[in-house]
Amino acid sequence: MGSAMRRGFTQLLDALQPFGLRETSKGWTSRCPAHDDHNPSLDIKPGDNGSPLLKCWAGCSSEDVLKALGLSWAEVLRD
């Protein structure tokens, strides 16, 4: 993603490292920190404006994911 990535986005990816973060062709995947995830169910990709889009296929909200990581949208969206 290069220099267009927000600092907060990088912080989010760093926080997901212990959950098995790995790069995919469309972004990243990880075990979800908001539930007892044994198989990666969290997809992370950059939105059109450089903000992260989070999708937990088990149904956790983006807010729950960030809360489990000790982050807020304000931190993740900072430049």
C-alpha cells in the first residue's frame, strides 16, 4: 500500500501481528481478536480513502475488533 497508508492503519496492522496477520492479494487476513477465533476470519483491506475496512466473517463489529486491540477509530484514522 505504500506511503498512502495512514499511520493509524499501520498501527492496526502491528496490533494484529500476534493474531497471525498475513498479507493476501486484496489486503490482509488475521484471527479476530474480538472472539475465540481458531481460523482467520478477519479481513482487512484499504478503503478508497486509505482508511481500513474490517470484516469479521463470524459477525464481530469493527468497533469490537478495535476495542479488543485497545484501539479507537480516532487512532486508526490518523494520518
